[in-house]
Amino acid sequence: MRLVNVVLPHDIDDPATPSGGNTYDRRVCAGLTAAGWSLREHVVPGAWPRPTATERAGLARLLAGLDDDAVVLLDGLVASAVPQVLVPAARRLRLVVLVHMPLCDDAEGAALAAATSIVATSEWTRRQLLDRYALPAQRVHVATPGVDPAPLATGSAGGAELLCVAAVTAGKGHDVLMEALAAAADLPWRCVCVGALTRDPEFVDRLRRRAHAAGVAGRVSLVGPRTGDGLAAAYAGADLLVLASRAETYGMVVTEALARGIPVLASDVDGLPEALGRAPDGSRPGLLVQPGDPGALAGALRRWLGDAELRRRLRRSAHGRRATLTGWDVTAARVAGALTAAVAA
């Protein structure tokens, strides 16, 4: 049986702070187990990627206790910030680093240079790593997130039910979204924002004050995190997924929406166009706008809400894209390929 040690951040199973990275890690672990790998999980406490000296020392002790030539899959949130731990450990361990979001600094470069293999969660991320660091291309693999099959959302005639699924932070662009919604207040719409409200409470307070000032507080719902049936219900009631992120390595919520045939309005940034993809006929199943631009986002919302033919085309394209999506078994198989390469190195 093939054995891999998996090093995960402390909040991996915290339902109050769901994230795409944590979901990815959990689904890959399940997929590797289903494929015949034996996993030993090590959840490490720490304020990753900014650990204290004590937290770094704890990770060093963990790695020092593993057998020589052990295969270790480390979440990049942990690994990319501590080259002083990874470099010496790499002399006797086969380290595979899973990079969700590049840190783009010298510390990450040194940590990744020490890894036997690297897994990027999008082609965009792989390009960023290869462009920034002197890494051998054959060591950097891609395993994009999978998505579960889901029933088609029914959609409403007017397309007025908007959904945003993301932790409520400046990085996810909720301030841009709120300004766009305020600019389109004369049109009929409702927007549900699903995501953690605890990452930046001051930002959330400012967002609520802006909604009240714009007269749209009754039409924007900040409902906090949702998982399982609650999240599925939010998607089922949506006409359009809106994601105004300022940065996004991929955007798992985009493919989760597309799995239900829901078109997407998103920032044209980083890996989001990759996640949106194209239907088999070449059409885009959504709209992309300049990041950080409330006017561009408001204009796209007006097009969506005011043009029934556009809604029809985008929904048809989303249905086509739905058929091209791959499951988590494919993701796990690609991660397994990187682990196998590390064993053979």
C-alpha cells in the first residue's frame, strides 16, 4: 500500500471558516484513499502563512519524526512560508507542496525549490510559479478542482436572483459588488451573499452601512457561511453567480454554479477565466469584467437583467459547459501522479 503523510492547516475542518482550499484538501484526501493510498494526516496549529517561531518549530519536529524517504504532501499555506523548515527536511523526505494561492515572495521560492514535486490548482498558478521562480517545469503539476454533479437550477424569467459565494472580504470584492448593486438599484434584483462574516468584521460593518446608505439593505442578504444542504439550496435558488474578486487562483464556486447550469458574472482576473471556461460550441457561459471596477460590474448586471436573449444564450452555454466539468476523482488522480513522480525521483 502506498503511504503518504498529509500536513494540513489547523482550520481544515472548521465549519465556521469554510474555504475552497480546505474543501480541495479534504476531497483530495478522500480521493487518494479511494484510489488505494494510505494517508496519515497531521493537522498543524499555527497562524499560517505567518507562523510564530514556536509553530515553525512544531512543524520541524513533525517532519523530523517521519521515516527517511517518506512522501509528504503539504498544504502550501503551511509549506510556502517556512523554507527554513522545508529545506533541511527535503534532504531526507520526498516533499510535495500543494499551492492554492501563490505567495509570490522569496520565502516561497526557496520552499518550492526544495520540494520534490509541486501541485498547482490551476494552469494560471502553474504559469505564475514557473515565471517567478527557477523551477524545473516537469516538477510542477496541475490538478484543477473537481466538482460534484448537481441538479439544474430552474432559474426565473427575469434573472433577478443573484448569488455571491465567498468570504466577505475586500479581496473577494464585496465592496465592488455593493457599489455595482447600488448603481443598479432602479432594477429588480435580490442578492444573497454566502460566506464567512468573521474574517474582517470592520469591512462587513462598512458594507452594511453602504447598503443602508444606498437604500438596498433590504435586498442584499449577508447570510454567513453555508455548507451541505444549505449551500445547495442557495445555488438552487440562483439565476446568476456574481464574483467580484480582486484575485482568484481558480474559483471553485464558479464550477459549482456551472454544475447547476447557472451562468457567471466574474472578474477577468487570474484563474477565473480558466474556471469559467467555454461550452463545447466555444461560447462563454458568463460575463467577465475588469476587476475592481464597480461601473463595469453594474453595466454587466444591467445587460443581464435587461436582455432576455442574453440570459437565454448564457444559460444555454452554462448547460453546455456543465457537461465538460470533471469530478474530484480526476483531481485526486492528478495529485496521485505528482506523488508517484516524487516517489520515482
